[in-house]
Amino acid sequence: TVTKMINEYGFDDQYIDVEYFIIANNSNGGVTIKLMEINTRMFSQCAPIYIGCMENANPLQHLIDLHTATPVANPILKDRPVCGVNAYISSTCSGIFEELFDLEAAKQFPDGEVIWNKEARDSVQVLPGAKAALLCFVYLFGDNIDECWEKYCVLLKKLLKYPKKTPAWECIEAGKKPYSK
């Protein structure tokens, strides 16, 4: 529906980025999905997911082709993985980055799987009104969203020096998934 509507406005020559929040409803165990924004572009953080899930995916070449009216072949979904997630790892604690985040553990993952933008001695601050401070984002691939969630839980425990001090810990401890009832 979103794609059709955007195409009707003439945006049929580019990627579409739909960003939303999935919020766990602790009272009933369900979730609320809130639309954040719709953009007629590729969200750059999602390019590795596109590449990881599609055969012969080359976002830069596709954009060049789209903008020069060169037909772009429909990408083919890979046999594996079929699910890709860009997820954030955050902390409810303020402090020095290396005291919250295990840089040595992060370096053990393949290039591009765990991305952080702070130096070891940088300050991390949970701003007033915020629930947590971003420490890094991760790319997860699997056969389904459940497998990606399991990988997220493992990464969280490996990368955070205080894994219980993250907004996701409540779900992990309760054995719940933030995206399901």
C-alpha cells in the first residue's frame, strides 16, 4: 500500500525507507507499532541488510541506474538469510564508554556486524528525559526474526559490561520478545 501510494506521486525511481517503532505493551503483552517516517531513499544503515539478504544486491549501482533511467533487475532473495535487522544496543547508565562497552569483545565480530562511534575514554550520557544512551548498532541475520532476537540477546550479553542496564533486559529476563504478544 505504501509503495503504491508513493509510486502514484511519481517516486518510482528510488528506494523507499519506512521507519517505525515497535513498542512492547507491558500491561497486555502485545505491541504497538508507531510510524516514524516514510522517505523516498534508502536508509544507509539498512544497505548492509539489503546486501546480506539479496543476491547481487548493489545499492550504489542500483541508485545510479534508477537516476539514469536504466532498468534495474528485481533483486532475488537469497536462500539464507531471509531476515535482516539493524538493532541498537544502549545503556541506561552514564559513564566512560570503555567502562560500559567491551571494545575487545566487539572487535571479535566480523567487520560491519558491530558498529560504534565512540573512543574508549569518551563520555556516555543518558540525556534528561531519555531512557538510555546509544552505545552501538548491530546487524543481525537469520532465518527469521526469532533467530535475530536470539543473536541480539547473545550480543547484548557479550558487548555490555552491565547487560542488565539496558532497556531490552526486561524482555530478556522475562523470556519475552519485544515484537510479539
